[in-house]
Amino acid sequence: MSKIIDLTAPMFDGAPTMAMDPKLSISWHCSLETLGYNLSRVTMSTHQGTHIDAPRHFFNKGECIDEVALERCVVRAVKVDLTGKQPGEPIEPIDLEPYSNRIEEGCSVLLHTGWDKHFPNPSFFTGFPYVSKSLAVWFAEKKVGLIGMDMPTPNSDDWKYVHVKMLGAGILIVEGLANMEQLPDDVPFTFFSLPLKLQGRDGSPVRAIAILD
């Protein structure tokens, strides 16, 4: 049988978020004692935890998350081992050279830095290895279909440039992945990052998994 790897960060009441994002709130709406059944209330950002960015995130006329074809969210992917990167160090095109023969047009790439192990400490949101501006251009030129990462965002300083460059090239961005050490280094696998069908919106939390052949 195929093996399923859960790549999704946990979601819980008060889970930390990017500084300007709404906080995740999960509470009981009713219980067996009040209305005869348990039901919870959830308030959160469309970019909570493990989530996917649609072009609408940075383009007012960009593709919304409910318009993204599901075929683009169920893809063949390769993992790039970047666990040797230091905090705050850029990820450059040269770092992906060992994988260049596997990164072809339409391919999807998951960047494994190990930074997910900082979650839920607030340090998760600062000082992480980051996608450089030149790497964002490289991904766009390669026509990569989807980029996933275990960091909370591709770049905390040049965040607008990097997002616009990749989303503008039709690259979906999945942020906040976890447990990528369980993925193989040398063979592709099937990656699922299915969003909620939020009409007209900019992104969505996902349940991200990989299925190993």
C-alpha cells in the first residue's frame, strides 16, 4: 500500500500567526448539555497555519482560490533538502542545482529547511531561511507549478516582490508545511494541498499530505 505523510501543522485555539493577521480562535458554540450536540466556532485568517496562496492575494484581478483548478493542487513534487541553511540565510538558485534535472516545466517543489520545528514558538515567524529575489525569478522562468515550504512565508523583507513574481507567473504557494523530514530525498511523490472552496478569496488553509509511491 502507498504511505500517506501528513504535512499539515496543527490548528488550535490561540495558535500564533503573522503579526498583522487575525488570531485563530476555536471555541464551543454549543454542547451536548445545551443543544444536544457538540459544535465549535472557528475564526481565523485565510492564511492560517498550513495554507495556500492564490494570485488574488496580491492581485485585485487575480485568480481567486475557488477558481484554482484542483489539478493544480494535486501534483507530482520533489523535495529539496535545505536543512543545512542557517537562520536568516537566503535560498538561492545554486542551492537547487543538484535537483535541476528533476525540476521541469510544471513541476512542483517543496523546500525543506526544518524551520517547522520552531512552531508554535513565536520565533517561527522570524529569522527563517528565505526565498531570495533571484530564486523567485528562477522559479518563474522554470514555470514551476507550485512551491511549498515549511517557513511561514517565502521572504519577510522582500515579501511583496517574491509573492508578486511567483503568483504573477501562475505559481501557487503553499506555506507552513510540517514533517517534511518524512519525505524521500531522491524520488518524486504525489502532493495534495486542497483548499476550502471560499468564493472570491485570496487563499485558504489546507490539509496537506503526500502519498509515497
